[in-house]
Amino acid sequence: MNELHIWRHPKPVGATGRCLGRTDLPVDPRKARRLAHRIRQHARRHGLPREILTSPLRRGRDVGRWLRRWGWTHRIEPGLIELDFGAWDGRPWREIAWAEVAAWEADFAGHAPGGGESLAQLRERVAGVLARLAAVGRPVLAVGHAGWMNALALHGQAAAVRAIDWPAPPRHGAIRVVTLS
């Protein structure tokens, strides 16, 4: 079956309380290895290919590096990168003006927080990646980010997403499996 099996990366070091999109924080190597083991076990159990796609950010890429050490093919997929929060990225949430957050909530899908990327743009990027992966014609394993995975969860739904409609972030290391059409 043509499916995408995507895991959220391990929790990055120093991320607590920060607006985190494309800021490239490291992950504890033990946590990256632990997730790589879980992915390897999942692939064995389900007869999936020994190939992993990851975001270019270290929190995904480091998991792929462990799998590559164990004989897997590891490829970077730029389209899996997290939402770009522009000037907000990497800053503590408490330092971001409430008026700026309110402006984003008022036009949740269309506003580009911090001048970065809007959720509508993220959803377009997710749709493009899904189309490319569907063309592969076999199961795909990947490590990505919460924003990307939430956009995936809303794929095919109405474009007008409100802040209240946005799913809670999946926990670090969580998996989502979707059918690619």
C-alpha cells in the first residue's frame, strides 16, 4: 500500500518556551538514536523499505544519520521543513507582541507570522510533497515537524482554517500514517 509513515522529531535541546520553526536546534543524540530504533522496528514489523526522508533541520536529520549508519538510505527532503516563523523564529514567545499574535489568529491561514510563511503556504507545500511521494508508488518513511504533520492532518479540508481548528501538536516521536493517493 502506498502510505506515508511520518514521525515527529525528538524534542530539541533549548526549545521550551520558544517559537520554533526553522531555528536549527540540536537534539540529544540518545533521543535521536532511540527514535531511529523505533523507526527501524516499525519498518521490520510492517515490511517497509529501509529508506528514510528527513527535514534538513538537525532534529530530523540526526535521526536519519543513525539509520544510515545501520545501512538505510537517508535522503533530505527540503519540503518537510517546519513552518517559517520569520522574525519570530527562535524567540521566546513572551517576547513576541500580543498584537502580532492576535493579527495571526485573526487571519490564521493567510497571515505570515513574523513575516515568514503563512499556514496556507505551508499547506500548499505539504500538498506538493504528498503529490511527489504518491508518485513514488510505494510506502515512504519520514521524520518531520509538528506544523508539517498538523497541515498533513488537515490535508484535503477547507482552506479557511481558524486557530481553533488547528490540531494540538503531536508528541515528539509520535507517528502518523496516511494513505497517499
